[in-house]
Amino acid sequence: MLFNSFAFLVFALIVVPLFFLLSHKHRWKLLLVSSCLFYMYLIPIYILVLFAVITIDYFAAIQIEKAQEKHKKKYLLFSLFGNLGILFFFKYFNFFIDNVNHLNTTFPFIKSRLQHLDIILPIGLSFHTFQAISYVVEVYKGNQKPEKNYGIYALYVMFFPQLVAGPIERPQNMLHQFHEEKKFSFDAFFSGLRLILWGLFLKSVVADRLAIPVDAVYNSDSQWHGLAVLLATIFFAIQIYCDFAGYSYIAIGIARIMGFSLMKNFNHPYFSKNIEAFWKRWHISLSSWFRDYVYIPLGGNRVSKIVYIRNILIVFILSGFWHGANYTFIAWGLYHALLILLLLFISKLKFQLPNFLSILVTFFLVCIGWIFFRADNIHIAKSMILEIFHFSKGYSRLYTNNDIHGLPGTFLGLPFINFIYSLCLIPLFFYLENFICSKKINRFYSYPTYLKWSIYYLAILSIIFLGVFDTRQFIYFQF
């Protein structure tokens, strides 16, 4: 079920009022049933996969608490193998088969070829798998008591606002909230609505509009050059941020209306002055997960230089592979690992650019990385990166007479007016992000009521008349 769909509007208008009408002791049951229905909206059978993960970790955590110290680790390993085994089967098994078959073609004396399994990746499997793992690890470390109520633990994994695309929550933040009685608050209600409105604006007006020229370039059989590839890549950088951050804002907003607090997942990453700062601001729940459960256990930066380099490479390659079973994602992770290591080297030279140039260079480097993320394969990614630096091949290739989307004579798949509108979204996006990032947003709350509501209505009208509603899924649903 998409947040930007009529079905979800009906769903929310039923669930939220019922939540406050029910007594506290029954509310978790409503949320659990609602979350199941929310998840089953697309492929109902995959709810069984989700409950398999829940059941494994529920019993593993209880056994960890009961077991003697020397036996605790086996229950932790049981949980890890169970969770990661399910994730591997659905997300990486066919990738593994492809690589085995490639080896078979390399060595002709091996005749057998393995067959793909006809399986579809359950939506959000990577997200709720990592959330479940964090629970068992925290119980193992003694930072969290195991939840004895199976239903409430299931709700921790399945809470519908953040079920399919995060934020990836920790048990210390979420579990206690399901036991606390929530009271309706007008402040939380309007604050949540503002977040939902902003998220819908980012998704429908910005992300899904920019997706059209991005798809025209990245999905086209024709060879685009120079400026076309550069513009499409910048558009994708804005698209993926507005798509994912838009989802996160909506999720946080819905939860806030009901009195729940979800962690902040983005902190204006495109205003980062270096790559390290970018990763502290981008998909915070995932980057902090890898930091706490992979990077620090490996030794972090309190090790020799060789081991530190190894740790950085492991974390970023795993982070890339988490996003998808494709070498493009591994290359994306490796690319960012190399940028982090390059930053370490440059920082020792005491060389520093002015703030504006630092932000601009960081944004450009991140954009180059997004090419690996968006391209279908390494060959296409490599070609597009090379094309960006060949402007002389043709600025005119922004325009084509080919019939794209049924429109003869288009600019990156868009009529001229729509193309100009898409270009204008870029400065608008950075202006609004800067307005929020620089804390000027606090002034907004002191505006006269009529002015604030005029802006709210303008945002709503923008979504209705300028938004794209073509059932396009959120990008991170595929992860």
C-alpha cells in the first residue's frame, strides 16, 4: 500500500480515529492487525515470511535471557543465521546462481547449470530483517530485556508507518512506546500533518516528476551525451532523496499523530561539506546500524591503518550489497569507501576548501556515485560516467524528435514547458532545504495564521495539480 494512494488515505482515516477510540489495552491489537492488512495489500502470502522472522527472534531473545553465559551465543547465532538465511534466499539466491553459472561457462568441463527460482522479494525484507537483528543483538548485549508479549514484539517489527522502508528502529526507542498510553494531542496532530504534507510534496511534486526525465535517459536504448547525462544524474540525486525522505517524513508524521516517536532518518545530506558528513546525514538509521553492529565490532578506527581500511571497505561494500543483488550496488559501496579513505588522506594535508565549494564538490561526488546506483549494470554506469565529461559530443542531445511517451519533440522525454518546470524544481528544492536546514523554519511558526494556512493550501494545491500520481512505488521499497 503506497502512502500517496487513495487506499492508504482510507486506511489511515479508519485506523487513526479507531486508535484513539479504543482503550489503551486494545490499541496494540488494532495496530498489529492494521499492520498485517497494510503489508498484505500487495502479496498476502509473504506475511508468513515476516512472521517467520518474528518468531525466530522472539524465542531466540527469550532463550538468550534464560541461558547461561556460555550458551547465549548459540541462540544469537541461531537468530542471525535464521534472519540472514531468509534474506539471502529471497534477495540474493538468484544472484548467487548467476555467478555460479558464470563460473560454469568459464570452465567448460563443468556441464551443469543451476536454475533461477521464481520468487519475488518481499517488500521491505531488508528493513525489518535488520530491525529484528538489532533487537536480538541488544538483548544479547544486555541493553534490552526480551519482550514477553509476542504480539507487541510482532508490532515492533511490523509497525505499519515504518514497516517497508524504515526508519530502522532500535528496541530501546520503540518497544516501550507500545506499552505507554497515548493521549491525543493537537500539537502532535498538526505537527504530524505538516510532516505528511511535506513528505507528499517531496514525493509527488518533486521525486515523481523528476523520475520522467531520469527514466528517459537511464532506460533509453539510445546513447545520451554530456549535458543530458549530467542533468539526468542531478535529477536522480534529487529524485532519490525526495522519494526516500518523503517516505520517511510521512512515516514519522503518521506515527507522531498517534503519539509515537520515530527517529530522524535524514538531516539535509546535500548540504554536507564532505563524504563523511554526508553519511552522518543520509539514511541515518541504516548508517548508524552498520556503525554499531558491524564497524565498531570490527574495531572501528581504534586499530592499525590496514585494519581500519579493511573495516571501511567491509562496511561500505556490505552497505552497497544490502541495497540490492547487483554489482552496481557493490561498486556504489566501494566508491564511497574509497571517497572516505581519500578524505582521510586529504585531511592530513590540512587542505580545506571554502564551505560553499566543499558542499558543491561533495554533492558532485555523491551524484557520480548515484550513477552506479541507478544504472542497470556496471557497463552502463561506466559509459555514463565517461559521457558526463564529454560535453563536446552534443548539448543538442537534450532535445530529440523521437516519439517518447507519445510526445514528438521532447527534452529528456518531456515537453519543453515540463522540462523547464523540472529544471526549476532544482533551485526550489535547494531553497526549501536551506530554509529548513538553516533553522529559518522556526520563523515560519511565528507567521500570522492566515499566512501559514495560505502556505499549507498552496502546498496542497501543488500536490493536487502538479503532483504525479501513476502508482509509482517508493524507490526503497525494492530493498
